[in-house]
Amino acid sequence: MSKQTGEGVDWLEMGSDDSEIFVFGDDGSEVVGKLLQVETNVGDYGSNLYHIETENGPVAIWGTQIIDRRLARVGVGQMVKIKYLGTRKSERSGRNYKDFKVFVKNE
């Protein structure tokens, strides 16, 4: 994050380097916090990158098909919880994928 001054107002520049990338580990690991920003078309694969302010500081989570679909109706500023359920095998394709539950705080 870099600080810039212009026309008497201080501005903080936001970018993908502000947050540590969170990597889901064991089944049941989760991230809870306020959705700060959604970057689209990031990196070589054009993925979404979700910035979340947790009680331990900001983190970023790479979107997956499941995370993207489930966060599509969640607005910036809302409290979210993303829980990793582990690797599953798709009945349709036979491929393995990472499964998640995504919650939004009911306010």
C-alpha cells in the first residue's frame, strides 16, 4: 500500500500486494472477515482475487469456480466466512476439485 497526497487529501493506493495470499490447508480451515475488494481477471488464468480483512490483518484468496459462484452476490463491505471442505471427486467429470462452503453474515 502506498500513500499519496493530492489536492489537500491523503490517499492510500490499494492493490493486490497489500494482502498476504491465504492458502487453505487442512479440511475445515477457514477465513472470516470483511470483504474489502474483488479484483477480476488477475494473473495468467484471469482469476478473481478476493481481499478480506480478518482479525489478523488483510488476506487475499484466489477464486475458484465454487468460490466465485458463491461470492457473486456478496457485496464489498459484507462479512464473509469461507470454509474449506477438502478435495472431492466430481461425479460428472471424475476430476478432483477443492470444495468450499461460503457464508455471508445476516445483518
